[in-house]
Amino acid sequence: MGDNAIVHAGRIRRDITPRHIVGTEAASGKLHMNRRFGFTWSHWSLRASAIAVAASAAGTCSVACSDEVRMTEHAPASAFAGRSAPSPYPVDPKVHVTDKSLTPEIPGSVRAAIANDVAYARYALETLTKSDVSSPSRNAPSVEALGRDAIAIALGAIGAQSGIHSQVVWRQYQLSATQAERDAFRKHIFTGALGSDPKNPGPMSASSSRAVDLTAQMRQCTGEGYSEAQCCTALATPWLLLDDAKKLAADSAAWNATDQEARDGVLYSALPQRRIAESRASLAGLSTPLFELQNTKAWLAVCAPILQNAPKSLTEFKARFGDYTAGSGWDSELHPVSMAKLAPRRIYRNQAKHISVAESISEACTVRETEVVIERPDGIVDFWSYGPDGKQENHGFFPAKLGVDAVKPTPDSCMGCHYKFDSRRFDIRIPSYKALGLTLRSSRGVPQWVDGSKCAKPGEAIVWHDRPSTP
């Protein structure tokens, strides 16, 4: 077969076996970074070309593991006749680069301009300011000018405007979740995960574990009369810049000062400056990360939905943005084998509103989870997750192996595919899986995916991708 995707309006190709199927979708996948970028999952393997991508472009999606089947993104526009918007395929790989002279589909050909911890901290700052920090309309400096140090200083400046004095923040920041709270959270996020034992759920990721502590701190903060937005804004400074509350011990004398302004200066001004100096004072002239990546992921999981005013439920989402399952202006398509989930996924898109909604489908054709990718007016993308009950969640499921899910926090679970390789900006709603190097995989000859073609609805566009011809 050739490299052309096969899209059918209301009918399914029966001459393609699951081994030949490669699906694509517009919602979230998962970035697999190597140690250089502070994140790795040992149970999801990387092949040599994926390692090259990780070294140059912040990673490749976690399901890219096979050498013999590669992702293609070609589909006939005629297959989308009658839809509100034309076919989004093929997605140009160059959507993943700011510099269009680069070749993102070639592993190792794109070098990132900034470190991964800085990219995540910048996204957090953009979330705090509710706008792209490089937007000319806000008279903000360019992305290149707003470097790592400036981001740290800006975090402190915004925290100082939260209306919560640093002494209060410092006290809240030292709180930790109880073991009962930690166990309850772990049980909750693993509920519905494939292969999980309800009596003994799997271990939480580092960022999910830290999110439990932040949730406890938020509960204490709001219990003292502050709004959720205030608490997220104030706590962002220590959470993104510290990995251990003990690091503030060097400033302990300042906390005893009678002048509240002096105390605030320790957290919101002196702390960023001290962390900048610490990150540059390193061995062999190699700078260390300025921002705590796992803490940043935890802060985003808890605070991004709050600051982005994410709907609390799918019912609220439909009231605000329209019913994607029935409303005009929405197109749907079934991907019998999703590359992000290795299982069926239904995608709804509203091109006019710049929204994509992805439903992960079970073998029984029920909705396991719903993930939303929505583009802000400034071009940056928000990522929201909802459970089978339609309530907003801060985590999502991704395949570790056939029949076994891993649980990752949102939006981190989505950010690994929706970004530009060179600038590391999270501003891509519909990614190119050719650029991301996604492929299906097998284990000892057994396909590690589930074919959900039986879940197609009458008249629904069915999207397949066939594999390249073999010699």
C-alpha cells in the first residue's frame, strides 16, 4: 500500500487489518523526554530516531516505538464533503516550527531555543497573565528578549500583586497532604485506568504526587478567605522556583522582620534573584535548571483550569461553547486506532471556534474520558480533561502496554505533542504526527493496539492511515 490515509464517510475499509492501521487525531498525545529534559518513563521504550528527536526538539510522543510502520497524514478532501470545514489533513509537519526553513520531520534536525523547564514556566506565566507574554498588543518584550531570568522575575512580580502577603504564602507552602489525602487521590486518579487494581492502585508520578500537596495548600488558602485565583497566583512563585521548602531557611531571619514589605521582598523579589544566581553557579560552567519542572507540572495541573476558567463539567462546556455532539458547526470523525491512546478515539472539531474535543472510546464503545484542546485568541492552547461522568479532571490515561494504562497530569499529558520544536511554544491545536514520529508498535509480534472500528456511527467519517509499502 501507499502512504495515503483512507477516510470514509460512514463506511469502513474491511480490507485493512489492524496491523495495517495507523490512526491520527487532533487531541493530546504524550511527550517522551530524555533525562536532559527532566522526564522519562522507563516502561515506554524509545528507538534510536526518537532519541535523536528528544535530544533536539524536546522529545517524541510516547507511543513512537516501531521501525516498520510510520505515521502518514494524507487524506482525500472529497471524503470530508458536507462537513462545516475542509479536511485538516495532511497536517504540514512545518506547523511544529517557527522557522519554516527547518525540517521537523527529520529526527535531529531541529534544535530547541530554550530549555524545557523554561518552556513550561513560560506557559505557566502565560496562564497567569491570561495572554501570550510575547504579544505585541500587550507591549510585552519578544520571546527572545523574555528569557529565563525575566520569566522568574515576572513570576515574583505577579505574585506580589496577588493580595496575599508572603508570610501567609510561606506558611501555606510548608503544608503537606496527609497520607489519607494522598491515598484517596491516588485511588481517584487510577479509577477507570486499564490494568489497575482498585485495592492497590499503581504509583503516582512525581508531579501527580506533588499536586496532592498543592491541593492541600489551596484548600488552606481558600479556607482563609482568598480566592482560588489569588492562591494560585501567590503560590506560583515558590512552586516554580523551589523544590524544597527548606531552601528558604537561608532567608529565615527576614521572616521575623516587622516590616511586611520586607517580608514580601524575600519571597517575591529576593527569591527569584537568588534562584537565578544559584542556577548559574554550577560546576564546569554548566547552568542548572532555574525552574522546578515537576513542581511546574503539578502547579499547572491544579491551577491552569482555575486561571483559564475551564468549565467544571461537560454540561457547562456545551452551554458555553455549543453541543459538539449535535450542534451545527461541529464535525466529527472516528479514528479506530488512535496513535495517542492505541485505542479508538472520536474527534469533534469546530474550526471557527478553534476547538478540538477528543473522546477516548472503550472496547464497549462508551466514553472513557474527554479531552479538550482550545486555542486562545493569542494563539496559545489550553488543555482540559473530563472523566466519564463529565466532571473536570486534572489527569488523563495513556497506554503503558496493551490493556494497561499509565496516569499523567493534565495539561502535561497533552503538551508533549502540541508544541513547536524550535521555540517550544505550546500553540498547536492540530499536530502533525509525521513530525512527531508516531508509529504503531507490536510486542513479540502482537499488535499493542485495539481496533475500535465497530464503534462507528452512521454517516460518520472514518479515518485510517495505511502503512508504507514494504520491500
